[in-house]
Amino acid sequence: MEQRSPRVPKLAWVEEEEEGPGAGPAQETEEVVRFKPLQEDAAVDRTQEQERTRGLFRRTAQLVCKFIKRIREEETSTVGTGLRAYSHIFKTKTCSALLDMLVEEGFCNPKQVPAMVRYIHQWLMANQFAEHRLNRALLDLTKEQPADVVMTLLRVAPSCDRAALTMWKSIMCSPRTAEPAQLILLDVLGSWPEHSTCTSDGDKTGVFVLAATVVMWKILQVPCVPHVVTVYFPRLFVHLVFQVFFSTLDVPAEVDTFWKGCQQQYGLATNPNRFAVRTLKSLLCQMQHEDVVVAIERKCGWDTLLCADTHHYAVGLLAREMSCVSIPLCSRIARDLLRLLSTQEPRWELPALAFLVEVLECLNLSERGAKRILQILSRHLRSECRERRRLALRALLVLIDDPLMVRRGQRLRLRLGMQSLGLGWALGTGAAAPSSPASWFNCPSASEQPFGL
């Protein structure tokens, strides 16, 4: 090794070691060597070394050319078709060093990053006991192009096979790549039924949200769950709760087809919504909230969560049980729900409002947070959905007795606002309650803002 020429690539060294001492020309016998002049012997050694170096360099160059050709083929073909012709490359040890070299050269052509990710996946599928060899290349790729790596991996292995799980564990356990990868997964999880992001190679194929859920479920089963999952627990919790809701309402045909393939591979739950519940339970257990899981089970809350008409009741039950074990955690979840209630479509709002009402007493509201809540509640009091109006009224009654609202002198404003909406009876002011429950929530026009701060 010390005598190798510095001009010989590292890959050639690797291949030389694989070939072993028997790969070079046959050695002359001791008798022949004994009578050769010293200078002639040295010249012959140099000639043999040069020939060996040229041969190794030539074979390495051919391997590089094959690799680049395969990448170009994959850029213009469907996943996997460009890999069959070069399946023998996956069996060589040199290919891991080759990919390291290409990554070290930089990312002058980002379009090759998705092809490299597919290559790593196929290499791991062909080499079961060599998972660590491509870690460095994978992490470097993820650090430079996290969206390309995450989306390509979800596309090439949506059911999260053995090789894909190995790649996900490497990505999620590295401080360099864990956070950006987790954030992208959260974006995918919040985009039912599919998320579409164009990668550098122009691939716009949608990624099913259930594919990201399968990834999170598999990660939650490993002995040591990555720390980043704990950090982003509130957002992950919210997305899983809403995924239960959406997958209960409707499952498109293409998602159902994908799910049947996952069932055959892993023997998972019958329906996607039940699998989302299963993942949610695993998440709570990893956060050491097994008592919450058991309490919800005892009250049949998980089955209630699987019905679209009763989903929000189960979310409220889940909120009450969680507030008994961790008020700070509920506060973090409520902040994410406030963000969703301010920006998302109406179909998100009923379960989100149900959770928020149950933990409202636990929140330490800032002035900005109180203003946002009042604006949301004012909008829901004008909703056509009677259940939303009921939850908004409950929340207002909680806020009226909140010490923070009293200190700020805003309690009177709330009372006047509720009276202007015809809800004075709810405050015990002597006003008669409406005779018909259907008229409890008669509201003024949407242009009025009785709770504006």
C-alpha cells in the first residue's frame, strides 16, 4: 500500500486488494531471480507495476462508465428497468467506493441525485449484510438534497422494504439529516391522500400519505426510536389523528390498491384508518403514554375514532386523557391545532376544535394567542354546523372565567359579545333560553366581529 503511485485512484486499490496476490503475473523462480542483475530486476519490477496499474485503472474507468450509463438510462426509464443490465455491479465491493467518489466530486448535476438514491436502494437489496458501506454517500446526498432523497425513497420503496428501512434508519439517526427529513415527512403526512413534489430529475409522481405513515410505523418499531420523532411529536400526533379522519371518510381507488400490496407484505390492519390508529398508539407508547392508550381502549374510544360521525367525540376524549398526564404536551399540540384552524380547509376544523376545547383551560394564553382563539371561535359561532357552534360556545364559557382574561379587562367584552349574539342566557344574566334547540345559535351577519381585540 505504501508503494502505490498517488496517481492510482482509490478504487483501483480496492480492486487490487480484491484480486489478491494471485492476480498479477506469475512470479519467477528463486533461481532465475538470483542471477538477474539488480538494475534489470528493478526495471522489470517497475514495468510490471506500471502494467498492473494501467490494467486496474482501465477496469476502474470502465466501471465508472457503466455506472454513469446506468444513471442516464434510469433518468429516461421507469424505476428498475435500467438496473437489470448492471445487476453484477451490485455484487462488487468496488461500487460502494465508486459512489463515495462520485459524491465527493460534488453535485454538479443535481438531476443525478434521485438516480443515486435508487442505486443505493438496489445495492442494499442485492447485498443484505453490507448496510453500512453506503451510509456516508447516503447521508451526504441527504444533506445536500433532502427533498430529492426523501421523495425518491418514498417513490421507489413506498411499502418500506428491508433496504428502504435501512436507509431511513441511517437518515433519521444522523444529526446532519434527521431534522430536514422529518420535516419533509410531516409535509407528506399532512397532504391526504397524496403529496406531489417535483424532484431534480423532473419526477412529479405523487406519493401516497400512507407510504409516509408506513415509514413512521416501521421507525417506531425499532429498538431505539430516533430523537427527532420525540421532538416533533405534536405535529406527528396531529397529522395521524387527521389521517384517521380522512381515511375513514374516503379512500381513493389507487390508495386502496397500494394498501392491499402493503397488507400482503406485512399483514397489516384491514383498513388504512385502522392502521393509522395503530401507528398513533405506537407513537403514544413510545412517548411513555401507555396509560392514555389503555384508558381510551377501556372507554371504546378507538372504535369511536374510526367513525366519521363520532370522530370528534373521540378526539375530545383523547384530549382529556392526555391533559391528565402531560399539560405541556397538550399545550404544544394546541399550538399546532391553532395554526391549522387559522389556515386549513373546513373539513379539518371540527376534530381540531374538539381537541382545543378540552385543553383550553390548560393553556397559558398570550395576548396574541387569545386574539387568535377569539377570532376562530367567532367564526365558528356563525357556522352552519351545529356541532361547531356548540363547541365554540363551550370554549367561550371557559374563556370568560379565565383569570388572564379577567386581569386584562376582557371579560366584559366577551359577555357583551355573547349577548349581542343572543347568548345571554348562557351567561346566567336572566335572559330566557331559546325555546327550540335549533335556534340556540342564531347569529348576526358574518361582517360583525363581537370578539375582536
